[in-house]
Amino acid sequence: MNHQRLTIVAKILAKPEKRELVKNELLKLIKTTLKEEGCINYDLHQDNENENLFLFYENWESKALWQQHMNNSHLAEYSKATEGAVENFELFEMTPIS
């Protein structure tokens, strides 16, 4: 297993009329995710200029532990609850270099 730390940046653009739904569903993910093995931080941000834009900044002990997170039921529940409410989603897997 690769134990190199992994940083995830997830960019979520909600449809304007679904912003509050998406925001509330994103907020629900935090408490559960922070208890997961390997989660170092799981920080949700909302853009100051575009209220529909959310960003998760996450650090995980390893890619394998992040992948376990991605297969958890609470993420499936989020996907189902926000189906059709997200205009765009981008995910970046990054490695700290300093």
C-alpha cells in the first residue's frame, strides 16, 4: 500500500436554484468523513464571488484510504440527493511537494 499523503481538491458548481440543497448535502458529509480512517482534514469552502461554487480541500494519509472514503455509503447518499442539482464537478488528486 502506498502511504504517501494525498491532497484532494473537489470543485462543485451547483445550479443556482439548487445551491442550498447542494450546500446542505455537502455539509452533511463533513462529520462522518472526519471520523474515517486516514482523513487528516476535510474542509468545505464557498466562493466569495460565486455563491454556487463550493470547494472541498482534503488531506488523506494515503490514496488507498481516500479510495475507501469514495466507496462509502454517505457519498452514494449525497450523489442520489443531489442528482441533477450539480452543474459541474471537478476533482484533482494532488501530492504535496514541500
